Amino acid sequence: MRKQFIPYLLVLVLSLFVTESIATTNTLQRGNGAEPDSLHPHQAQGLNSHHILNDIYEGLFTYDIEGRPILGVAENYTVSEDGLQWDFTLKETARWSDGSTVVANDFIYAWQQAIKPATAAAYAFLFDNLRHKQQLQVTSEHPHHLQIKLLSPDSRLPDKLLLPIFVPLPPTGKSVYNGAYQLESHQPHEFIALQKNPYFHAADTIHFNMIHYLVTENQNSELLRFRAGELAITETVPDAQLDWLRMNLEEALRIAPYNGSFFLGLNLTDSQLKDNNLRKALNLGINRTILVEKVLKSGQAPAAGLLPNKENQQDLFDVDKAHEYLAISDFDPKRDRLEILYNNSDNQKKVALAVAAMWWQNLGIKTRLKNQEWKVFIQTRKGPNKQVFRGGWIADYDDSLNYLQLFESQSRFNYYAFADPNYDALLKRLRTEVLTITERADLISRADTLLQQQLPMIPLYFYVSRHLVDPELKGYLDNFSDQHLSRYMYR
């Protein structure tokens, strides 16, 4: 008995020491899911990277406590009558973490680097409306003035300017930061430590001196760390524990609507999946009601299309029609197999298992499951060696075009090999034409319908955000974008 008791006591003492150390050093510990794919604003793609970048950098706009765009480095701005010219005045108090001033040229330099082909920035396409004959239409009359000229009016520009691809970078190449925090250390697959930036223009409003973003790829382990007091915020919650959490940690459990769509991507170059009849059978063979109510159980809505709107919140499950499409396809369930690829996550595994079980039970299709660590997965997803794979999109800004652009033939996010000239033409009109609200809604609906017909992906459900938050932590407000900057939090 003593041999078993001593290790347990040691773990308890260490846990208490860690918790006490966090309290005495005024540190906020946040679960952040998988290891970030990059901490460079031009290379980062995953949300777990963006969360950190939003703490250490600030663009012309930033998020307020409710996840809405507000002025960041910009003090104010004006827009021309035709909507094509935006003039920004920068805060004179905006500073880098070494005390030097943030100036307009820091934005111009960073954006010029972002659009270089050698940079291969995934979000470089967002500069297309700022470029004429490949030249960036961004100038400055003096250090605190920045002028942007657009090819087409864009009322959503402030939302886009929130993204890390638009933050400034110093031409000196120094490792400095202009956000509320600065990067102190990074232990891969363990944690990222941030320290308060004393030169931040609103430094006197910031409560926590340190922020620790912990890699918490295993949701069950993350839950245990939260219960032990090692985390104040979790990245998510394990599906299997939701009933228990509702009973035992109701005050900490935060579930809220979220601007995101989850789907399964399909590789249209695959010899089997290029058959649209098979894709239709797979789409109709999934019972989304069971998936969201019995498997996920967090209030997600079943999805019939890509866009998270009321029209798409329905279950397409129809076994008879699914069998009809399967019968006229070239796929033979007795001979052929499918593979579902997903990232290493308990919750993702649960969804993949449920879909595979439904395809087997409803269609007699056998499916092999394959999981990979996040960084490996995002590389495999880009390549040709995949069939069905975990997809999904969290809106970068509140615009249907942000979802639809994933499937443009030339999009860097087109992992599906989907190429439809009619679809591309619809999106080009959405970007370049001056449209009424009704005309714009019609084009969006037509594009979404085309995706539902061609099925480069299988929609499953619309997201909700799910976190555990220490009830004593203040400054954390549920919001549709699920953005929670550390600068607003306090105890």
C-alpha cells in the first residue's frame, strides 16, 4: 500500500505546486489543441496558430471582447464615396516590443512579403482586391498614414483585416511583437509561453503577465488538467463526457453557436470517388440526426449544404435513394473499400467511426480509418494520396464567400480537385460586380446549390463552440466567432 500511496502523494504535491505557481506568477493557462502549424503570420493556417498570433500581433483592426472588429493599430479611418479608397491614421502610441514605433511602412513591407510567390502564404489571395497588375495598391504619405486602394468595393474589409496575414512586420527582421503579449518561449508539442508586452498601447489594461498555451491534443487529458486546476480554458471538451460535464461542471461548461461548417472532403481524382453517383449515395447514407443527437450531443445542427444557414439545417438521410445511386455507380461493395483520413483527435475519431458504421449498416460499404498527427495530416490533405478526409471550415470573416472560395478551381484550399467553370464564374461575379442584396443572395444560393449537386464534400453538421472556462475567470464572453483575446481576461 505504501508504494502505491507515495507516487500518488507526489503527483498531488506537484499538482498543488503547479497551481500555486500559476497563481503567484499571474499566469493564464489555456488549452490549445494540437501543436500550432506555424507562428509566422504568413504561414499559419490553423485556429490554434491564429489564437496565439492574435495575442502577439495587432493589425489595423483587432477583436473586441465580443469577437467583433474594432480599431487596433488604426486610430481612425475614412472611406471614399465609391468605396475604393481607405485611408487609415495609425496610433502614435503603437509600439513594437522593443519600444520602437509601429509605422505604415511596417504594414507595406509585411504585405509585400506576404504576396511573394516564394512566401507561399495560404491567405495571399486576400490581397487580390488590393493589387493592380500584380502591384500592391498600398501607399503612405507619412509614418502614421496608410492608404489602401481596392479594385472593387468591399464592405467586409475590416473583417478581413483582422486576420494574421494582414499584421505588420518590421523590415529589420527582428523578432519583435506589437500585440498585447510577446513570444517568450516555445517547447514544441508541449507549450507556448507569452509575456506581457510593456510597450503595448493599452498595456495598463492587461491583467495577466504571462499566457501559457498548452498543447492539448487529447481531449480527455485536457479535461483532467482542467479539473486539476492546471487550465483555466480548454480548447474543447470530449464528446463522451458531455452528460457528466452537464451534471458536474455545469457552471464551467460553455456551449454556444459558432460560425463554422463541418464536412468530409472527397478527392475527386480518386478512381472511385470521381463517380458522382457514389458520392450521392455516400451523402444520403449518413443519418445526421443520429450523429448530432446521439454521437456529438452538443447542440450541433445537421447540415445539408456548406453554408450555415436555416435552409441548410436539415438531414438528407434517405436509404432508398442512397441504394439507387449506389446501384448505378461503378462501386462494388463486395470488392471495393474506402478510407477516411482524420487528424489525431478523440472527437474526430468518434465522427469517423460513426460515419463508417452508417455506411456499413446502410450501404454495405466497408471503410478503413486512418489518423495522423495534425501537422502530418494537413500535408497529406494537400496531396493526392487520400480518398475521404476530415474537412470543415471556421469562417475567417462573416461572409458566405469565405466558405465558397474553398472550392474555386485555383484556391489554395481546394484539396478536393474540384474544378467547375460555372462555379468559378459565380464567385468571380460575387467579387467583382456591384450587386444589390437580392442579387448577391441569389448568386450565393446558386453556388451553394451547385456544390450540393457536384458534391466535392459531404456536409455533416454546423459547429457550436465548446469549452470549459474557470467560473472565476472574467472577460471571457461567448461569441459567434469564438474569439477570446487574452488581453481582456482577468480574475
